Amino acid sequence: MSVGQVSAGALRLRDTAPATECAGWSCDLVSAATDPAVLAAVGLVGVAAFVALAYVRDAKAACRSERRRVLDEREAFEEFAVAVARLDTAPVPATVSSLDGPAATVRTGAPFGGEHATGGDVRLRRVLASYRDTVMSVPHYREEYDESVAESLAAELGPDTTAALASNGTLSPGAQSALVRRSRRAADARSSLADAIAAEEDALARYETDLERVDRRRRRLVEHLDGVRSDRTGAAIDVWERLGDLEPECDAIAEERQRSLGDPPMRPAGAGPGSGDDDGRSFYEYLYGPVDGPGHPVLAQVVAITERVRRDRDRVASRIAGGN
């Protein structure tokens, strides 16, 4: 799967419907965590801490899974390029296309007659068999793409690839060179995408640390007040004020994340700040759109923790007002 184009080659963007509501198991846990009665009943600080950061942790898991898929595809394209490079080629008339142009990204039909077609000479059959044994054999291929060999070749390496192979019925030197070159570009592009996903994983880890620190302080303040006699109004006021200091920290984390969303680890080829590539959102929609959970997990996590801080402050304020 892919997020667009990078200079190394073409990548495909899967269809996404960016999630705006949370539907995963972690969402139910986070919802429960906002209820003080639930946490009081559970009484497990470790569980509460895990639930408190479930959005970010789910996002990290999604990144790890996606990066593994991208690296599997990179390895598959590298293996395909090696396999094609080793094939003997057939002589080619001067009129046969050499596929010197860049790979396109539009899809075509299936000119080879289906998934297991055996038309053409042995060279062509070996190309198709190698493609099935490498690119189409990655563990997630059927789930993610479920295409015929011709459809996949056209989408990944350009429709002129399938057109030339189908019309020539063999593997010419020019076609072989183009297949190897484009496959290596596809592998390089996936290396770039994997690096971008790794950069996002690192960013998530940093936000997790920052948010965990804020939420830990919130919990300690509440636990401290619960252990103080109800007539200690001064202690309650101190806790109320310290809880108030946490909200600006949450705001600062949210502002930092908002800025980073406009400067993602990877952009489509030729795009840059102010270039109209919807402020880099395509990278984050690619990562988080297809998964259960919010489309912006860090911001959603900030909101969840801020709401807990406000809820705790309201509870402390009620204690101060009531004198107990």
C-alpha cells in the first residue's frame, strides 16, 4: 500500500475513508477511563495508565503493522527485479516498444487472460510466474489488493508494461530493462515510505511520553487529595491550582502536533508546504484512515486527558465549595 509518489518511484494510495469516530476496543476503554467511578472500582493504576493512552498506543501498533507490510513489499519488488534481470531475453524488432517512459499510475484491464494465463513464450510466462511468486505473495496481498497479475503489474509498474508484454508476447531486452528499473524504483519508494512511518512512530513515542507525564501528575494529585482529610481546604485549593497548570501543557502538546501535521515525514512527489497537497494530510489519512479509532490519535488523546483534568478540577472545586 502507499501514500502517493516519492522521487524514487510510484506508490499506490489505498482507498481510505478517514475515521472521525472511535469504534475500536480501546475507544470503549478510554470512554470508561473518563468515569471516576470505573477507575475507583478497578483500583489499578497500571490499567488506568494503559487505558489513558490507548489512542496513541493503538496508533503505534498501526504504524508497526503498516511498516512491516511496506517492508515486505519492498523485499518482494527487489526479488522480482533480480528474477527478471536473470532471464534470457528474445530478439526484438525495431518497432517494438522498449518501455522507456515513466511508470504511470492508472489501472488497465487484464490482457494476459486472467490470473493463471499461459499465453506467450516461456520468457513471458516466467515474468508472470516471478511476479506471482514475489509481489503477489506478500502475506497481505489478497486482503489489501486482490488483483490479477495484469492488474497489479499495470498499477505498480505502468499500464504500458502490460500492454507491451501482451502485444509482444515475449520479453524483449527493452521490456526487461524497464521492468527491472521500475521494480527497483518501486522498492526504493517503499524504503522511503517505511522510513516515513518509522519517523511517525518516533513522534508518537515522544507524544506518549509527554502525555503520560501529564496524566501521571494528574493521577497523583487526585490520589493525594483523596488521602487528605476533608476539612483541609487549603490542600484542596492547592490541588485545584496544580491541576489547572496541566491544561496549558496539554494545549502546548496539541499545538506542537498541529504544526507537525502540516509538515509530515513524507509528501507526494513535487509537493511542499503551500503546494496544495492538503497540508500533508494524505500521509496521516493513509496511516490512520482505515483503522478503528480517531483520524488524529494524538489530538484525540490530548482532548481525552484534558477532559479528565477538567473533570477532576470540577470535583475538587465541588469539595472546596462544600467544605468536605
